[in-house]
Amino acid sequence: MDKPRPRRTRDTVFAVDPERARQLLAAEREQVERELAAVEREGPEEGEFDAGRAQDLKERLAAIERAEARLADGTYGLSIKSGAPIPDERLEANPTAELTVEEQGPGAP
């Protein structure tokens, strides 16, 4: 099976279907917001673990917002470092990916 070719919209190259990207990001946002609400409902009595968990979720939410901004700008699916296309498979697994696996280094999600 042939690999999907990047699509060009005006002067922008999309390596991933923009509608699919919106779906992936919306699902990711929904999951993170639900988890964050659950942590916040539990209150501070859970201590450092929940504080750390809440911070991690807020960072994931910020990553989603950056990805949504790149989608709106027409740069979603391109590395923020080099401009190289990020493979669709990586974006399916990690819709907020900002770098290629090679740029991210060992242990990249």
C-alpha cells in the first residue's frame, strides 16, 4: 500500500488529514480534561502525587493547545525544530508530537 502523500492547501503542506488531526486532538483534550477534573475533585488530601499528576495533565493540555494552534496555522504534522514531516503513524500514536522520533531522541513517545 502506498504511503499517503502530503496534501497542499494554499502554501501549506499537510502530511496528515486536517480533519483526522482535529478528531485526534479533540479526543486527547477530552481525556485530559476528564482526568484533570477527577484529580481536582479528589482535593489536596492526596498530596504530592496528585499535585504532580495535575501538573502533568496541565502540561499535556498545553501541548494540545500548541498542536491546535499549529493545525490552525497549517504547520501541524511538521517538526517545530526542522520543518520535516512527522509520520502519520507517530501523530496517530501521539497527536501532540512536535518533533520527529529522530529529533526527540531515545524513548520518544
